[in-house]
Amino acid sequence: MIESSEWRNFLSGFSDRNSGRRARFEAFTTDGVAEEDEEAAFQNVTIDGTRAVIDRVNTHGKLISDTVEDVRGISIQYDSDDSENTMEFADSNGNMTVLHFESMVDGES
């Protein structure tokens, strides 16, 4: 879990390290999967207060922006080579927004 005081700095570095990587976006609610987007190239993630915006570009060059409101937690899961593999955002309702990145080990996302 990333400390909230570190969110802005961490996400800036995360965006620099992972820009251009394929990523798949999923939103989970307490009722199940609410949304699953196509894979796209990750561009960046920013946070303003507790509002996160995730930008990706699809294969047609269209910008896809997803917003997560009232973020309460951000965590990272790492692949076997210690590269960042999954980013999770938890909101105040217990919902989870997840970015699955293409593995730098085996190419799967």
C-alpha cells in the first residue's frame, strides 16, 4: 500500500516508468465486475486530492480517460522480475479499480 502522502510523487514516477505499456482496465464493485475495457497503451495516472485520472491510448489512437473518485488506497503488485504488474485503487465504497499491465517477463496482461 502506498502512503497517501506519497501518492502524487509515486504516481508521477510510475507514469514515467510505465508509459507506453499495454494495460487492461477493470472496475469491480461489491456486486462484481462493473466494467472491463479493452487493452490500450498506458500513458499516465495523476491524482488531485482523492480523484485519480488514468489515461490510455487505444489501438486507434483514441485517448481513454478513466476517473476514480474518492480514492482511499493505492497498491501495487509486482511481477517475478520486480516490475510493476498491477495497480489497484480502492474507493470509499469498497470498490476496486485495477490496471493489469503487460508482463515484462512473459508478455501477458
